[in-house]
Amino acid sequence: MDLSRRRPLAAITERLTKERLERPGSTLSSRALVDAAWAGEKLQAAAGAHRVRVAISTLRKLGLPIVTKEDGWALDPELSMLRA
């Protein structure tokens, strides 16, 4: 999956991957993903949360196995992971 032209999606994928490798099973909040993808932008909470939901939906359509829990999102901890 080439995300070189889609920097926010790439940043979210990188942040989710880092979290999965360092703390399998833990989730990232909407705020954490906004900070990863749109660092430095001043966003209202609702606008940032909406951007994250759209980004997560897009990444799922591209095949990224993202799970939703009540406190955030994570890469599916049941799948093996290989980082290239």
C-alpha cells in the first residue's frame, strides 16, 4: 500500500504500527491520532475526530486490519505483523 502521497494516512499507519509493536492490544485515542497526522494544526475536537474517522475508514478500505474499541483504535492484535 503506497501512502507516499497521503501523508496523514501514512502518519496514522506509522503511529498504529508503533503502538502495536510496543504495546500489543493497546489502543490510540482520536487525539493521539490527530497529533500524529496533523501535528501543529489547530483543530476543534469534533473536526479532528471526524478526520480520524474518515482516515480510519479509508485505511480499512485499503486493507489495513484496524479494530475499534471503546477507547480508540488499534491494529488487530490477532494478526502477525512484519514491518519492512
